[in-house]
Amino acid sequence: MKQTTIILILVALCLMVLPAAAVIQEVTVKGTVSALDQQDNTFTIADPLEYGCDYGTGGTPVCTYRAMTQASLTGTVPTASAFTVFKVGDPVIATSLGGVGGSWITLAKLFGPEAADAYVIDIIGDPSTVTAPLAGNYALDLATTPDCNTCSGTTCKATTADVKIMDGSTMLKEQTLKPLQTMMYNGRNDGSSIEVSFVKGESPTTTCAGRTGMTGPQPVSVYIVHVVPPIGMTTHAPVTATTVATAVPTPVPTTTQASASLPLMALGAVGCIAALAICRKQ
């Protein structure tokens, strides 16, 4: 009885040190817009390919798009602005929450017909899920600030978003946006520009003081991003990410603080496992 009590206490302590974990599946696909239904608030993608990674035995993931059995996927849009940005025939990357289709959290328009080697010029939703780079070597570093009085489960409503517009790893402009505010950068001498609007957002509850980790839905934010490509730009994509994930929500859901605490959480989890093993031997 005494050993069982100790194990139960250790399990409880282990759960306390584990970080918040996402339990809602995200599925990213690539295809062509085949239907837009503003009345039903839905967006349909034809001939979708699903994004996935094979980790193999070498530890280095090989990520690619693969054919799906579905001929088309339909889901609701993140915000009604999608109906003014996209048209039938546009090549897109899209991410759904809760499985395949159903509810799109991100829609990204690809630049040019060569979807395999394309850049992104428009994003409606959460940029962290986009697998292709922004046109013009632009990138975004996004961070949300939570309203700790409006938390529910694993997420809190975001009051603002800190947006950094980057040229690769070089910051071009930074601004804190409230919901429905917009920032723009056009300071390069190549005819390009980028505009970012923060529509609404969430942050993890763990970013609030005194909040402990738990399992639950991941935070999701909605942005509207538009890039005017540099003059004469082709569709061959460089090796740069669309977003630099340094803050949630998410990349976005990671923060600098969360990244720093992960080793400690991992050590705590390992310690718990070791302690449980000792108890079982006794």
C-alpha cells in the first residue's frame, strides 16, 4: 500500500512538470482552389497533397507532399478576408485543425503556377503552419501577449501581437499590433513590399504567471499577410522559412521562455520516470 501511494504521488508530480501539449491534429495540404462559398464560409481545395515527414533511421527528417485518397477537401475559412484574396484556380497551401479539412486555420497563396517551387505571397490565418517561404526572402517573427484574465484551459485571448518583419535573419521593422491593426514595410529598392495585419490571436496559459502546464488545444492566431514580390522575381524558392518561431501563437507556438524551459521539463520528466522505476523495484 505504501509503495502504491508513493507511485501515485510521483505520477501527480510528473503531470505538474510536463508542458502544455497540443491534442488537436493539424494537417497541412497543397492543391488548387476549386470552390469558394462565401454564404457557407467554406473554401474547397482540389487534388490535395498531404505534407508529412519521414524521420527514418538517420534522425534527419525528409519532408514532402504525398498524394491523398480524397479528390477534394472543404473547410471553413479563418476569416472572411479569404474571399477577397483567393480565386478559383489559385495554387495554395492550407492547414486544417482537427483532421483533414473541416476547419482551415491557414490559407496561403503560392506565387506562380509551379507549386512545387513557389513562394507565398498571401496568408490568411496562422503563418506558423506554412511550409513554403515568403516571396522576396521576407520572413516573420510573431509573438502574442496574453490577457491572463481571459484564459480557458490551455489558451488565453491575445491582447496584442509583436510583429517583426525580417529579411532572412535581419530585422527590417518591428511593431506591436492590436487586433485589426496593420503594419507595412517597403524600404527596399527592388519594388517589393510586405503588409501584415493582426486579426485576432491566442497565447498559451503557461505564459501567464502561476499557470501550470496541461494537455489541451494549441493556441491559434489569425493574421493577414500580403507580399509584393521584387521586380523580375522567379518562382524558384530559396531555403528560408516563412516564419521564425520565437513566440506563440505558433512555428507559432513556442516562446523564448518556453524554449529555455524545455530542457528543465525534459529533465523533470526523466527524473519522474527514473523515480517510478526505483519504486517498482522496491
